[in-house]
Amino acid sequence: MRGQTAGILALVFVCIVAAFAVINVDPVQVNYFIGTAEVPLILVILFSALLGGIIVGFFSLVRYYKGQRSDKRNQVNARDESAHAPGNEEAHSFTKPSVLETPEENDTKNK
């Protein structure tokens, strides 16, 4: 539901920006660091909106991946804490594997 609301709001915003840009088609002078150029105002508006969307999307992705990493770290910490809990005998009954045994034998021995 939250994603649908965000999608609808984004679509409404795009329509408003597009309508505003279509109304303003007169050429304007844009001053760059190394010179100036005359471009239609519609391009300036659309480019600014697109660049703003890209920047917001980038920061959203960074926030999303930080949250994913934090969730994964919390899961590992919770698993480690539960494995070392006082009532958990499996965590304390680990036997050191023998050099002569195969990994499969070690796994069955520790279970």
C-alpha cells in the first residue's frame, strides 16, 4: 500500500512538472562556469527535475543498503547470542575435529 501511494504521488508530480514545462517553452540564457547558452526553458525544467530525482534515488538506495546491512548484522548478533545462551547445550558440546576424520564424520559427531 505504501509503495502504491508513493507511485501515485510520483506520477502526479511528474504530470505537474511536465505541464509546467510545456507552458514555459521560451528560450532562456543559462550561465555555465565556462560560458553561456540559450536553451528552451522546458529543457531546463525537465533536466532539473530529472537530476533531482536521480539524486533522491541515489540517497534512497544508500539508505536502503545501510538498512539491509544493519538487519543482517543484527540477525548474526542474535544468532550468536542465542547460540551462547546458558541453556543451549549444542553450543557448548562442540568437539574438536580429528585430523584423520572427514568433514562429514565431524559433522555427524557434533550433532
